Amino acid sequence: MSSSSNARLPHKEPLIFIGSLREESLSRVSFLARFPIIPTLAMFCEAAAQGSSFFPLSPDCVQGVVSSFRNTKLLCEPLSYETFMTITILHAFENSYLFEFKASIPGSEELIATGEIAIFYTFT
């Protein structure tokens, strides 16, 4: 699955950071993130927000709104335009979700950035 096949996102190049989907389950997604420049912590947070759209939520879910980020940390300086991202659901209550994200060097377990993102979803 490529970023262009994710119909839930209105983003266009160069502001769409999600690339190919690597793993998808009910509580976790992993994907390759691609950035137009060496990413900043804010860009990792945006990639996590975009990546949350891969979760198989209700088909009635029409839009997600980020309500907060917390515990975000840049653990080392990124050296590449590509990063492996994993997003896990930590808590869900009705239409509010708390996700954890981790960005790592592709092909490595070394973490570049971590954090949590809270998203509130609207339904039709």
C-alpha cells in the first residue's frame, strides 16, 4: 500500500510523509515514512498523525483531529530522508485514541524519535 492509496488523507506532495505500509493489525501499524528533507521532531509527529489513518477504524470515521502530543523526544539526529515508523494504540475510549509512535532507522532497532499523540475522531 502506498501513501497515494490512503483515501482518508487529504494531504498532497510534499506534505504527505507516509510511504509503504509494512504491518497492519487492530492495535499496531508500521510503515516507511519519506520526508523531502532531513526530518525534524515536528515532522515525525506529523508522520505519526498521518500514519494513524492506516488503522482499520469504523467506516463511519470521517476525520481525525489531533488534540495533543506528549512525551515527544528526538533521541538522535536523523541522517536519512526515510524512517521506519511504528504506531501502537495505547488507549481507546469511544472516539478518542491515544497512540504511541516510534521512529527508527530502517533496518535497525535504533530509535530516532518517540512520543504519544491523542486523536479525536468524528463520525458520520
